[in-house]
Amino acid sequence: MVVLRKQIGPQRYREIFGRHYEDFEVGDIYEHRPGRTLTESDNINFTLLTMNTHPVHFDAHYASKSEFGKPLMNSTLTFAIVTGMSVSDVSHLSIANLGWKEIRLLAPVFAGDTIYAESEVLDKRQSKSRPNAGIVSVKTTGKKSDGTVFLDCERNVLVPMRGHAVEDLMDD
């Protein structure tokens, strides 16, 4: 993660997280930290908040009869956490997420699992419609602490060039 510090006064600095377009290099891999240990409460709250009515996420008796034998973590929750883990390195300065593709769920995740994420820069190109930005493509992978890959996806992000991020333009 690139952490910049902007001096905003005598002996006063503000952290600025993220990368400008120029900071991305194809082939670089960013290991996102910290990890996150998932809880039963995370799963139940997220599942019910999002109105997912599949009982395999919140009914332990039902889940005990499934092939997994216990409640599964909601895959949209694990996807959201993995994406969130990547923000400080990939998209903290971004103008917009342009989309995700090839989201693959590769292994089950359960309460008590600790997950981590990493992103590999696949491609970057200057934007044709925005001269002060570029499009960065990354492959983000979610891994359990034992190394099991449980999720991967590709993501495209519109990233400002140096001097054009909102943080670059703030005077306060």
C-alpha cells in the first residue's frame, strides 16, 4: 500500500492512502492486510440484512443436514469483505469502479475462518474519455489462512493520475 503524507500545517501531516494511475505496474501483486476472522454474527446479520432467505446461512439445524454439515458464510459477504480489503491498495483514490467479471466461488467459507486477499495488476491503460485518468484491471483472490483459495475475480477501476485525485486537490 502506498501511504502518502501531505503536510497541512507546521508539524502536521495527513495520511493519504491509495495509488495513482502511475503507481500501478502490470505484474505487481499487493497482499492486502489485515485479514479478517469471520463470525457467525457477521453471517447472520449480513444474510438477513440483504434478505437472503436461504437457511444454509442462518439455520444451524438445516445446515447440519447439508453436505457441509454447518452454516456456510454468505458468499456475497465474503466477496464484499475481499473487495473491501483491496480498497486501500487498489481503489482508495479511484474515481469509480467500472465492474467485476469472472467472479468465481472456489471453496466454502465458514464462521471462524480467517481470510486474506491479494490483487495482481493485469493491465492498465489511459482512459480515452478522461485525459487525467486511467483504467486499471486487477485479479483479486481471497484465501483462507490455510492457503485455500475460496474466491477470485477481475475488477476494473478508473484511477486518477497524480495531481488529479480528490485527495490531491484538497487544501484543508
